Amino acid sequence: MKKFILLMGLLLFGSQVFAFNVVYPSKNDVIINANSTFFIGSSDKPLKINAQDVPLHPTGAFAYVVNLNTGENTFVLQSGDEKEVFVITRPVIKPVNLKPAVFTPYKDKKSFYVTTEDAPLRSTPVDAGINRIAHLQRNIELLADGEQSGFYRIVLGKDKFGWISKSNVKAFENFSVTPAQLFGYEYVDSKDFYTFIFHLDKKVPFEMVEGDTFLMKFYNVKEQPDETYVMKIPVKDVLSGRQLLGYSGEYKDNDFILKIRKPVITHSLRPLHNIKIAVDAGHGGSENGATGCLGDKEKDINLSIAKYLETELKKRGAKVIMTRSSDNYVGLKDRVEIANYGNAVVFLSIHGNALPDGSDPNKNRGTSIYYYYPQAKPLADLIMNTLVSEIGVPNDKVRQGSLAVVRNTNALSLLIEVSYLINPEDNANLVNPEFQKQYAKALADSLEKYFEK
């Protein structure tokens, strides 16, 4: 199958002529702070860089790594009678003596309230990584016992702390935060969700923890051990051993509404029938994404694969929600909101991959899949195994990553980096409609396998 895809790609390219074109670096005079970089582009004639032969893919694509010395580096690219000169400057970086971060405790706890929507409450004072405890809504009250590196340390109970950026909160004036009162909860059994409505007299920080037993935690609640209320929901038993398919939690006034999606009832012959699946073509409009060796824009490739996937899913009876169906810009938050408004069970974001300076595009190939929450990992693993077995794409690993679209708990949310636009062989596949169709089919096959369980 893998050989068939490449052969089809070469046949498609056989009637096309690729003139000499350098895609990256995008300018002839650039500053790059790395020990190496690469030239990406295409040539219809033998190519040399500083008199060294550059391997060309049958499509004319090339990716060539060069080392950078400190100061100016001159590179002469010669393709037939055409010549381009690039001057790449690697700056001299002066060593910086970084002082270690120091926690500064407060003599007395300080009171704050959240001023931005979906403010990250983190487990460490670092503005990155897999360290999000929850996303807090405006006006949630917080108590801090100290600060470090632009963060306040939030007291969540005995020996339990979180961290929130100083930019996300504001101090109360002449007011001290006191524990909230939890009056109880209601349970509502609806068609699609198990819903719990917790009644409090004020908004407090919270945490939702996945596992065989799902934990709903509220912090700074009076009359509770360590001022922490914990509800244990045996989801493994409730879902009859099936995987979580999404959940959400948010305040409406002072009531907190937790929704856990019920198992989806499927038909053995048509497991995707009436399943709502959001397909997200990454980038779009003014946001091109990466550019391939052959000059193709990532946004266009993403949309083409997304449309083939839409067709495949609809043939199998799924209800497809497209975050974009044309070349238009859609914000990251809007993409998630479109999926959630449509009550999607699965959210797949389609992308093409690239690499930073200092890497070698020739050593990176294939698909990588990103998830954030554990509920989405089994689907990610199944998709990867199906792609490898059906069309032979190299396995570039399933990874946990803190990406905006995969931090959506309402659905099983994944970001799929189909292949590397800056790898000549991957690029040939990505622009090949036959490969795009086969890739979309493999994704649809994966979803059928997942829901026929």
C-alpha cells in the first residue's frame, strides 16, 4: 500500500515542472539562533549548496541541513543557470545568570478573585506543559499564601496548592475570602448525559479527575475535611466498563453543573450511525500554517483531507460538524465552541507537521497524534495503529500535549499531525489526492472500530 501511494504520487507529478524555488528560509538575509538550519524547496535541475550536491526527491523537492557558525554564514545555491545567495547570521548570545525561582510566603493569606474566563489553575508555577488542574471562570474566589515567578500560590486544602498567573486575578479590597457553603446536589438523568447540579453560596476553585472512579472536587468548602468536598462517581461501573466519551463542568451563577456523557448506543453494522463527529481543518484564511517543500500551504492540505474525511464519515452515517469548509480563518476557541455547540462526541483536528531550526527534516516522517486528557488516549492509539497497518505511514508516536483544541473535555479531542510538509517524501504524499483519500478512509475505519466495541 505504501509503495502504491508513492507511485501514484510520482505519476501525478510526472507531468508537472518544478522550477527552482526556495521555500525556507523565506528571506535571503535572516537571523537564526541555532547551531543548524535547513533549506527547503524544489528544483527541476541538479542543485548544489556551497558546491555540495543536494539530494532531490523525484518530485524535485529537497530538504538540506546546514551547520551555522557564530556570525555571518553565506550559502550559494546553484540550480542550472539560476543562483541565489543567502546570508544567515547566528547571533552571539551572551550568557545570562538566571537566578533560581524563590517562593515568597505571605505573613497572612491574601484574597483574590478571577478576572479572566477559563483562567488556568496549574499544579506548578510554569506557564506551559501538562500542569493544568482546572480552567476557572470569572469571579471565583481564591486564597493565596505566597508568590513565585509571576504566580500566586493558591491554597486548596491541607498541603494541597495550585498556581495562578498574576495576570488572571485581582486582589480584593477590604474583603477576606471565607469558605463556601455547599447545600447539596441534584441528579438529572437526560438522554445524553448524567448531570449533577451542586448548589453553593459562592464560586470556589474545583477539579475534575478522570479515572475508573471520577472525582469531582470543590476546594475551600466549610464543614468538609481539609475544607475539600469530594464526590466519587464510579464511572467504570456506570458506563459498563466503557471509556469516557466526554464531560464538562462549569458554574451557572453559584451552581456548578457537571455533565458526564452516557455511553453511545451503536448498531453493529453501522457503528457510526448518528454519531456526531467534529472535523477541524487546521489554520485557514490569513493563517497559512507551514509551507511544504513544493510550496503548498498547510491550510489547503488540511482542508482537503478534512473534506475527504467528511465524505467518508457521512457515507457511514455519522453526523459531521465542520469547523470550516472553505479557506476562512477560525479562532482556536471558536473551533472548540463549534464542536461543543453541536454536541460532538469526537473532535479531530487535522494538521501538517513542521520542525524548528536545529532539526533535520529528513529524519522525521509520518503521523503524530496529540491528546491532553486520558479519556482520549485509547482512541489516539487505535487511530495510530490503523494508519500504520492500512496505509503504512511511519508511526511518529502518540503524545500528550497541551494544545488548545485538545484541552476540550466535552469530546474525545485529538490533534492529528498527518505528515511532515518539510520532508520531501511526506510532502509528496500530502499533496497527493490518492493519499489524502486513503488517509481519510483509515481515520473513518478507526472510528468505526472504536464505536463497534
